Amino acid sequence: MVSMDLSVRIGSLELKNPVMTASGTFGYGEEYAEFLDLSRLGAVVVKGLSLLPKEGNPPPRIVETASGMLNAIGLQNIGIQRFIDEKIPFLRTYDTKVIVNFFGDSIEEYVAAAERLSSVEGIHGLEMNISCPNKQAGWCIFGTDPRVTTEVVGAVRKATKLPLIVKLSPNVTDISLMAKVAEDAGADALSVINTLTGMVIDIKTRRPKLANRTGGLSGPAIKPVAVRMVYEVFKAVKVPVIGMGGIMHGDDAIEFLLAGATAVAVGTANFVNPNATIDILDGIMAYMKDGKVEDINLLRGAAHAI
């Protein structure tokens, strides 16, 4: 029997294994607790939070496509205070790391949210969403304008001592440039990638199916794009990369690790199979056993050696 070391480090944060949930696909953890043991996960990343509750976009806001899911939820959430009062006590009962995804409509809101979350027992890290494609007006510039990215990440960096993960948008010309910008501004790690902007049109009504018209595409269709972007970002930065985008099975996760990811986050697969995260963890372990890989960190970036 080959002994396996599955532990990985995200900045100062040590995870027992590299499998995390992707924000927005796992609720606040308790929604999936009857299907799997949360303590087996490397980390639970909860649904994105803002200072005040948000209703999100009007329905319809989810559409299935031939190869993935298109969503325009619009970051509906219960707000930070209700999360602290109602959700964190539950999550504290599990032996896993809790990472809180958060966002704001202004730099000041990002900073205030980070400050509020940083004082809460049981939160081990923050994932900063600057890349949701379902927010309108000027929100997207947080993740696509290098100057604004520097400003908002730098401001949040000063506001928290928790490990700070920045979630990058794929909807840019050069993601490695934006990765370097976020790293230079103080990010401890990078999540790569958020969803790709897409649209589905109803040919009977001749109108977009989503009330928001466009949405974020996730699932197997985006995996090759995500793997390529992880590969490029790994070469551009020194901080850890968390790979995500269409991971459905253990072999998918292995691809991301070989491309350069330190950890992986599972998203759309949770809607298909509530136990997907554990199945993927078991798949990673089976791959390591078959290949006699004793330390998962030996897989990171191995594809770059070719």
C-alpha cells in the first residue's frame, strides 16, 4: 500500500487535500451535508456574500445547454450578518477549512466586507470575486481593467490578514496579465476561472432565454479553456492557482493539477451528483495509487516538463 500525502498549501492556509467546492454551487454547506461528509473536503467555499442581502437577477436565470449550464443568478445572497449568525456555527462543527467568497459594488464595499469577515471565528480564508459576468453597469471593470484590479485588490489586502484568493475572469484578452496584476497587488492565491459569458436564444419566442439576456457558462464545455488558462497563469505567477471549470470526475481534476493547479474547485458537477466532490477526491487518490504517486504536490505543473 502506497502512503499518500494529499495536503496542499494555499498561502498560509494548509488543506488536508486539494478538493474544494466552487462558490455559488454549494450553498452555505448545510444544503449538501446530508449527502456527504463535509469533513472529507479540503475546503468549503461558500456562496458569494455582500454586506447587505441581494435579491439577484429576475427569473428565468438558469438554462441548461447541450454541454453545460448558463446562469445569471446575479449573486443573490443572505448578506454577511445572517451568514455569521446562522451559517458559521454549523460550519464550525466540521473538520474542514471555510473560505468565504465575497464581493462589493464599490471598492469601499469590498473593503468593508473583508474587514467584517476577518473578525469572525471559523473563517479561514477569503475569496474575492471580481469577475462575475452577471452583474451589469461598471461592475465588470473590477476584473478586466488592470488599474482598477490593482486598486481594489490592494485596498482589500490592507484590510485583512486572512489568506486572500482573487477569482479571475476568463473574459479578458490575456488572463496571465490579470493574474500578475492581482499577484502584485497582494493576492495570496488565484482562482482560475469564473464562468464564460454566453447566451441562449429561444427560437420560438425569438428572445434570449435568460431575463438577464446573457449568463455565465459552466460545466464540461469550458474545461479545455479553463485548463489552458491555468497552464498560462501557472507560468506567469508564483502564488498558488486554484483550478476550476467543468471538473466532473477525478481525471478532470488531475488535468488541472498537471497544468499547474495546487487545488481544484468543483462547481456544476454538484448539481448533477451531490456527492461529486467526494467522488472526485476518491478519483484523485485512485490515480495516485495506480501511479505510485506519494505526494500530490509532485503532480503540480508536471505537464510543463513536456
